[in-house]
Amino acid sequence: MNRIIPAALAAALLAVPLAARATDAPQREPYGIALEGFAYPYPVHLLPVVNDGERLSMAYMDVAASQPNGRTVVLLHGRNFPSSYWADVIKMLSEAGYRVVVPDQIGFGKSSKPVGELHFDTLARNTIALLDHLKIDKADIVAHSMGGMLGVRIARAYPDRVTHLVLTAPIGLEDYRLYVPPTPTEKMMEAEDKLTADGYRNQLQTNYAIKLPPDAIAPFTDARFNIKGSPDYPRWLHAFVSSGQMIYREPVAHEIALITGPVLFIMGADDHNAPGRPNAPEALRTKMGQNAALAKALAAKMPDARAEVIPDTGHLVFLEAPEKYKEMVLSFLRR
């Protein structure tokens, strides 16, 4: 599925400290880096793709509508979450008559972890290739977090393929390069490798202001840390850090207002997620992550957009306020 890692890259990956790996791995039944051993709510299929000469497999779920209305929704996941977290939204959309296509982007979830770097344009092409493979001419896109950045790139590059765009707690509403200095990949890999399960849970509850019970957060922690026992873990780590560099180096904030189709921002009032904030100068950190205000300002500049803010919710809006989210999404898609 993946080519052999070049010697220089392998050496760099294996030079990452192994202390955190040794701490977490013995207590956990290891998953493979394509989340082998981690259950998804619906059958998973694989689409062969070639990215920068590398043969890879893109995993996806394709869920039929209960009573088809002839329309398809594509769900785009965030950086820190497997696409399985869309389970309740898949059910909601399927029951409302939509076919639901749920890819794991290359580098994430059950898809291949490439040796090469990740780029939003490549992920956009892969997503369109999946729609072509499934013979879907047009689709509504519902995206979350990093998936919102990808949704923007798809809507800009392939406007004739997108009917509606829902941006759920998206990141990328600001250009993080204006606040955060460039961070070496090696430094990012070292920091991610040192992160513990407890530290990650703390990140979810603080950085993302997630208001969910521990048992609801546990699958995210499992998906992230059970792979540390895999012999291929260094390749996963490289792909994960590459996705962080992609977010930083390939901003979409300057493109959002140029989208002409219908767009709905659904924001958590307490979500102030801003990738890279800890590396920004202290004087700039408080200016970052004003996401609800940024969404409103962008929507006001667009020909067919609006921003809705749900009180007392953080980054995982669709899990924290499911009924309100359902009402907003279905009403928008039925326009």
C-alpha cells in the first residue's frame, strides 16, 4: 500500500524520542496505523489513488439513504478525529433521505499514511476522484475543523460539484502565519511524540472546550494512542505532523469570502481553537481563535452565507448540541 520510506527520512523519523511510546504502548492493545482494530460504524471501502507518484488507498464509508431524496452529503473530518466520529450525523442525514459519503483523507484514519507531504489541493483532488468513482456529479459538503479548510478548497476549485457547504467549527478562518513563526518539523514531531494520553485528553477539554463526558472522549484517545505500539508508528507520526504543517503553510482564510455558493457556518460560542497558538508571541495569543466573530465577519462579506453560533458549546458542536445542529443543517440543506 505504501512505498518503502527512504533511508534519510526513516532515520529522521526514528530519531524522535521514544519515551512517550514506551509509556503508553504496554498498557494498550496496539492498532495498526490504518486503525486496524478500531471499529467504524459502517463498512469501510478502499479507493486506490496516486499522490505524487505514491500508490495509496483512501478509505471511505458509503451509507445509503433510508428513503432516498436523490442527494448526497460528503462529510469531511477534522485533524484529530477519525471519521467514525460522524456516526450520529451519518444516521441523521441518512434518515433525512441523503446518501452519505464519509472519507478518511489520505494521512488520516483508515487511509494510507504517505511518505510524501500532505497538501490541501491533493486532498481536494482525491475527494473529487472519490465522487467520480461513485458517479456523483454534485454533493453537499458538511465539514468540521480542518475539514472546513478542505471544504473551502474544494468549493473554490470545483464550484460546479458543490451544492451547499456547511462549515462546522472550522479552523483556518484566520491566517496563522500572521501570528505564529514557522516551526521546524523535527520540533513538532518531538512534541507530538512526547504527548501522553492524559495530556491529549487535557488538550481536547481545554484547547477545544469540549463539554463531553470522559467515555465520549475515550475513542479519540484510543484512536490516537493505541497506534504507538505499531512498528509503523513513525510513518503515522510523520503524516500527522505533515498535516499540521499543511494547515500552517496553506491558509484558506483569504479564499473563503470568494465562495459564491450557499455557505453556513455553525460555530460553538466557546470554541477558540487556534492551531499553533502556544508558539505565538504572548502578546498575539489572545488575538487568535476568535472564531465565532471571524465567521460572522466573513459571512457578511459573502453573497450567500450566514453564521450561526450555538451557546455553551466548544469545538465538537455536532456532538455537544446534536438537536440544534440537526435543525440547522437540515434546514439549510433543504433550502
